[in-house]
Amino acid sequence: MADLDGLKVAKDYHLDVPFANNSESFYVKGANNLDWGMKKHLANIFDAKSGNTVMFAFDHGYFMGSVSGLERLDILVPKLIPSVDVVMCTRGALRSCVPPAGNKAVALRVTSGSSMLNDDLSHEIVAVDIEDAIRCNADCMAVQAFIGADGQLESIDNISKVINAGIRHSIPTMGVVAVGKDMDRTDKYFKHATRVLAELGVNIVKTYYCDNFEEVVAACPVPLVVAGGKKLPENEALTLAYNAISKGAHGVDMGRNIFQSHHPIEMAEAVRKIVHEKATDKEAYEFYKNAISK
Ligand code: R5P
């Protein structure tokens, strides 16, 4: 029982001030009507000031094995974490190589089933159950989506199951648009695939940059984050990030263009300049060159 001596009697109810939250809308696109738990996870992912996020994707091992730049997750990941907002990875990488201390958000890959070894990349299953996503403190669950490909039906089944479980526990889902060697990379395709995922109920879509990207953004009612794709020279990767952000992406989910850079930390910091500080690609590249010259 609290000591009641000296207790102040409440009296200033500000009766002339409307309830403060009534006029506020939540800053993450399409999330205004979600519950508190969902919003909290999305707020862990998207910065309240810029509205954007720098996700670091290093989930490649789930179907590629050990790829160049990710040979030693235990060495690379802890060094890069201060420069990113979100780690996007498998639960194996999370538990073995991501320090649990700190305030970085987690985008947990929950589907698998593909492997570079058998050239069958469009069939996946939900491999991580919702209880383990909760135990991993996932801020969103990432599901691969093969829209328009052989595995479309099972992809939609996977996504729907993950969304349904996520809604039960207030964990957002991120749909990851897959592009295979035979798949279209046009704005027509990305408009279709991103919209299908949003209509299914994902809260974030990871997709690729393309011509007319602003139309892809406009047609999708939830935030888009852009994958980096294959390794480019640093200035070109920064231009890709700049184009995506200036046309309405709410962040990047970049992998190879960070971890395959000779200077991954400086590259991640340069990407941050664009994503959070409205830097141009040229300004970010100047920052990168200065940083690596020190
Ligand atoms: C998509 O299939 C996975 O999340 C990839 O591991 C990720 O998208 C690759 O990122 P990046 O293309 O930037 O290397």
C-alpha cells in the first residue's frame, strides 16, 4: 500500500482540451485502424520522424547457403547493427548471431522451402510457427510471395496463414515479392503483385524498384520497402535508394549492396542519409567517399 502522506489531489482535468489522441493519425501508411500492438511493432520498424526504415536483409542463406559477404554472420552482423533500424533474417541467424541487447527491430523470415541447389525456387512452406515468432520478439514476419509463378497458390496460402496468426497476436506481416528468372520486372507486374499482397492483408511489402515506381507506390495502400538486388557499384546503389525514396518508398530492405560492399558500415550509413535525412544520392555518395577515406 502506498504511503498516502502528502498525496496531491488531482484537479487539473483540462476540460477545455479535447482528448489529445483523437485528432492524431498514425504515421505508418494504411495502419491507422490497426490495434495498439500492431502499431507498436510498426513504430519499432518505421522511424517516427522520417517515417522510413533501413532494413538490413541477410536472410539469403535460407536458400543460397553461404553467399559472398555473409560467410561469417557472427562477425559482420554485430558490427552493422548500429547503422540499421531492422534486421531481416532467419531465426537461425537471429539466435546465433544477433545480439539480443539493443533496440533494433526484427523482420523474421518465416517461410522456406527453396534452394539454389535444385533450381526450384517458387515453392515454399511456413516454416516458423507464430509461437516462435513471438519468442523471437518479431516486429514483422516476412513471407516470400511468388505471384504469377508456379507456386502462387501455396504462396497465397502461406501468406494468409501467417497474416491470420499475426492478427491473433498483433504481429505485422511483410510480403516479399519474389522475382524469378522467368518473371516480369515491369511496373505492370509490381503494381499487380504489391496490390495483391496488400489486399491479402500484409502490412508492409518488400518489392523492387522499377520504372513508374511512383504509380506502384500510389496503388499500394501499405508501405513499400525496396530490395537492393544484385551488387552494384556504391554510387549506383545509392541512386537506386534515392530514386525509390523520392518516389514514395518508405525504406529499403537492402542486402548485397550493403554486405558485399568493401565498406559495409559506411555504405549502410550512406543509405541512412537518403532514407532518414533527405540526402540526395550524390550527397550520400560524397558522405560514403569521405567516410572510407578516413
Ligand atoms: C528475398 O528473396 C530475400 O529477402 C532476399 O534475401 C533479399 O531480398 C535480398 O536482398 P538484396 O536483393 O538486397 O540482396
